[in-house]
Amino acid sequence: MNLEKHLPLTETTYYILLSLLEAGHGYAVMQRAEELSGGRVRIAAGTMYGAIENLLKQKLITSVPSKDPRRKMYRTTEEGAHVLQMEVQRLKHMIEIYHMIQGDE
Amino acid sequence: MRKFKLFWDFDAEEKYLNDMASKGYILKKYSMFGFYHFELSQPQKLNYKIDYRVFNDREEFENYIALFEDAGWKHVSGTKRSGVQYFLPMNEKAGTDIFSNRASAAMRYKTFYDICMVNFICFVFNLTVILLTTNGNLSNLTFLTPGLWEMTGKDFWSAFFFELPFVILRVLPLIAFAAAGVLYFYWGTKAKKLYNLRISEEKSN
């Protein structure tokens, strides 16, 4: 499967995939994303729900059994984790090339 | 109080509800086809937010509402199949909006457009089926009493009024399907235009 097509990730998607390496429900993801980004990325409820729906469709996350009957739990799939890795490689390269040209490293 | 109003622009609808609340009319319920039920209360400043989603199962609908509640938004009106979902902030966790980027706010218009087009196709299909049953002869839908138009006086009127309800029953669905089809197509085009507009705003930013 061609995972390249998912790149580059939006900041929202990046933090969702990262947060869901450990299973969690929608609101937990909103909290983790805010925490991980140092309070910078605040995903609102409607945006969060739409993003979950998309990622489920793209099979980058999957629904896992939940103890709470009202709240579904999700987890990043293997494909999702792979896309995340590819994105990190891409970002790493962008940063390295910056430092090379600026010559400050 | 009940008000009839049709919206295809969610931003305009939010503004309408906020304006009504500032006059003391609080949305109690939105029922299908543009009927808003308001309750008279204190004039207040409210911040209605509207999402557009249709759910296939109850469980998913509950999960959706739970996510909004967790994030500080109270679901005030909307059903599993209603599409429009109305929210009000219930604490400071909610912030000012249910969308944190323009693209996801614009997606509402895309979803609405898709649903309008599905409905449009359904109604056109129904219309076609009805028309096909007439074997291409539209007069099969009107009066069928043999020799009706040659009758005169009392005979004519009794035959006419006897068949009239059947004619109405045959023609009415046709008109209703055609009207619904046209309406959904019109709404769909409006929603699509707004979607394109919002997306182009997003790109120029």
C-alpha cells in the first residue's frame, strides 16, 4: 500500500496519530495533543470528530473495545505508526537541510 | 413560538439563533423542514454552533455527543438522522468554536451538499418510476372514467367528484417528488458554492 500519499501530515493529524499510539477516546486525544504540543495545538470537538472519521476511513487508526459504552476508543494502526515515522523522517530532513545551508551546526 | 425558516448557510443560521436569543427566544428544538421551536425567556447572549452530520447507528451518535460534552459543548437539538446538530457552550472548556480550522468547518457544506445530491437523485428516481408506470402517457395519471368528458349535468359531476380524490392521490406524489427534487438540487448547489468559497478563503490565507 502506498503510504506516501498521506504526507505531509497536518499538525492536527500528526498529534492525533502520536497520541493514539496509546489507545484513547476522542477527548483524551484532544487533551494529549494540547499537552504534547505545549498548549499550542488545541483541537476543537467538531474538528476532532471529523479527523477521527477520516483517519478511520484511511485505516491509519482503528476502533478498539471500550469499557465506557458511550465513548469509543481508538488506536493508531501499524500503517498509521509507519506514516508517522515517514513524516518524522521528512521533517528531520527539512531541519537538517536548513542547518546545512545556514551552516550553524 | 414556532418559526419557519430555511437555511443552507450554517454561519447565517448560527447568527439567526444568536439574534433570536438576544431577543429572549431560546431554541428548544429544530424539527425537519425548517421549523424552529423557540421558548420565551430572558434576553441573553448565546453562542450557537452548528455541525452537519448524519449517523447510521445510535451508538455512533452517542459517541459523537459524548465527545462534544467532554469538550464542554451541550447538544441542544438534532437527531441521528437530522443532519443539523446544534450546540451551546456549557463551560469555559468549550472555547469559542467547535472547529479549530477552516477546512473542517467547511466540510459541513460538503457533507450537506452530498446529502442533498443523494436526496435529489432519490426523488428523480421516484419520479421516473411513477412516469414509467404511465407508459409515457401522462393522461393515465388524470381522470380514467371512460367517457367522463362526454357526460353532462349530474352524471358528470358525480363521476368527476367520485374520481377526483384518486386523481389527487396519483398526481400529488408526482408534484411532491418533483418539488423536493428541485429543492434539494437548489440547496445542494448553494451549499457547494459556500464550500468552494470557504475553501478558497482557506487557501488564500
